[in-house]
Amino acid sequence: MPTYPDAQALESVLDELRQLPPLVTSWEIVALKMQLAEAQEGKRFLLQGGDCAESFSDCESGLISNRLKVLLQMSLVLVHGLRLPVVRVGRFAGQYAKPRSTDTETRDGVTLPSYRGDLVNQPAFTVQARTPDPRRMIKAHARSAMTMNFVRALIDGGFADLHHPEYWNLSWVGYSANAIEYQQMVTSIGDAVRFMEALAGSEVHNLNRIDFYTSHEALLLPYEEALTRKVPRQHGWFNLSTHYPWIGMRTAALDGAHVEYLRGVRNPIAVKIGPSVNPDQLLRLIDVLNPEDEPGRLTFIHRMGAAQIAGKLPTLLDAVRRDGRRVLWVCDPMHGNTESTANGYKTRRFDNIRSEVEQSFDLHAAAGTRLGGVHLELTGEDVTECTGGARELTDIDLERAYRSTVDPRLNYEQSLEITMSIVRKQNQAVALKPD
């Protein structure tokens, strides 16, 4: 947690936040929980993706629409390939805070507070920029509201209309190695829609919009608590800053404030789990966060790394399965595969990302559990932050368009490529099942 130099200014900002309108509604949260419960049963698949950390400057229509486009494209591939409805969740409209391992950062003998995301301070290495500023919470709320407003307007206006999936195309479609396969898929879906409408004799209207939800890490508790409200005709408390909050490995201590906070809200919640987590910790987290075994309530997002997942994940899966508890298992193949290059860039290799996803499917199948979704850091822009993929990006390519201020993201092409890999892997598994 950051240290704010002026406690009175902090409290004044929190009082102001408590009076501002919520960013999401309780009925949207309840609807999402029902969909996640279906994902637990294998009737849906969760696609959760977006920026590692949003910046205030990214609250711009082109960036938002491209981010939505790539998530729509990915969900289209999953729906077509898995033959399942997809739960679409964006890591945005609130993902402005990032955890830090240390309070401070030192450069050339100068020590300043760590950059904790635009919700708290700024990345420039100066005293003024790095001093935590509570007014940034008001700015974050405003930009989250603007992002949500634009996304809702796009969806309500038919941006996600399955009658015209070709409208979602990004500029890469003309030259990507996946372009032909994707275009065939778009044509196939368009033909199927027209066929259904020909049979029905009228337009299928429910294909012109989708459900879309938001998520972010519930890291800065004063901000989250200020937007946690009681709602008329609903029991309990709802975090109305997002539909789907999660906590990370650093904040998942059983006696910690973040677990205590999430224990008390009615949202569906998620916990990131890494290779250091043991079965006993996991079962105790379930006892605290979902004591009633409520469907759709609790998600575990495993992020082990391609080199460790085979050795670490099976014991956790076995423990939860034996205990008979309801959990949605999701793979985050990003955070366990971060490394630094010789030229100083933090990156992730596409082959490791794909390997962790594919191993996850195999390990869940072997354990008698189900992988119900993926959690990805991605962007709709032509960045070069992760190496590999269809274009075989190298360490040198990172210098061309590395824009992330925190963690490396899949670009639009790599995002679609990993989605197609998921479909191929799942279809292979189905083909190998005995009759």
C-alpha cells in the first residue's frame, strides 16, 4: 500500500468518491456470477483480457475500440471453435494500479517511491511524479466511467453485431499468417446467421449485442472500499467499481486485508495462485472466500510458468477436486513467463505462453478437472513487447514498439494466434477421447 503524505487530503478524496455514482450495477454483477457458474460446469468458457496496467493517457476512443475489437475477435474464434458461449471480461476501466515488490526505487543514488500505476502516482522519476497523490483516484474513477460509457455505447449501437463480424477486422488481416483462417471463420459464421434467418423467416435480433464485463485487481483498498455499496433490494455489499475483482499473489495472505475485504463483497472474485502456493493454503482460502460453496463465486487463476506448471499444478487440482469444492479454474500464461533480455527489456516468449496454456488443458484433463478460461495481458495495438509468434519477433524487434510502462503484452496478432491455439488444443483433446 502506498504512503500518502497528507492524511487529511486522502480522507477528503475518499469522502468525494463515496458520493460519486457507481461504475457498474449489482444486476450486472449477479448476471456475471451466473455465467461464471455455468463456466464451472463446462457450459461456457471465460475470456479475460486487457492491459497489464491502464494509463490515463490510454482513455482514447481508438485504443478502447481496438481493445474491444481484438477481444471480440478472440471470442468469435472461441465460440466457433469450442462450440460454447464465451464470457467476455475486459481487464480495463479500472486497471490503474499495479503491485510492487518494494516501496522504493533507486537510480544513480537517488531513491524515490516506486511507480504503483496511474491510480497512485506517475512513472516519471521525479519527486513530484512519484509522490502518491489521492486526487488521482478521482481521475481514475472519471476515466473508468468514460471507458465504460464508450464500451457500452459501442455494444448497444451494434458494434458486436454477428451479422457483420467483418467490421471487427483490424489492419493486420491483410497480411497476418492467420488471416485466411480467420476470414474463413468470419464467412462461415455469416453464412450460418443468414441460414438461420432464412429458416426463421426473420432477422435473429439477439445476435446484435453481447454481454461484456470488466475486471481489475482490487489492490488499492481505500479506492475499492469507497466504491463498495449496499444496493436496494439486494442483501450484502457490492464492489461497484468493477464486475469481477481479483487479488494477486502478493495480497492473498489469509490474514491479510485484501482477503478480508473480498470475503465481504458479493461480486464474483478471483485469486491468482503461483508455484509457491500449497494445497492447504488453497483449501483455507476457499473456506474463507466461499464458505457456502456458492456457484460462480470463486475463481483460481493459476500462473505457474511453462517450466513449473507440470510440477506444481497437479497437487492443487487434486486437493480441490478431492474436497469437492466448486471453483472455476483459469490459466494466466503471462506472469509466470516474464524474463529480461540482454538489451534491458522485460518480455515474454510466445512459445512459453502457448506451452503453459496447452499444458494446462492436459493437466486438468489428467486430474479430472476442467480448464474453464484464460486470463491474458494484451492490447489491440501493433506493439512489440512479447517475442515470437507468427512473425517470429526477436529481442531486437522489442525496440520498435515497446509501449508498456509495466508488463509486456501480446499484440493483436499474437492474441488471436494464442486463441486459435486454444481451439486446436481443445479439439485435439476431444478427438483423442475414447467413445
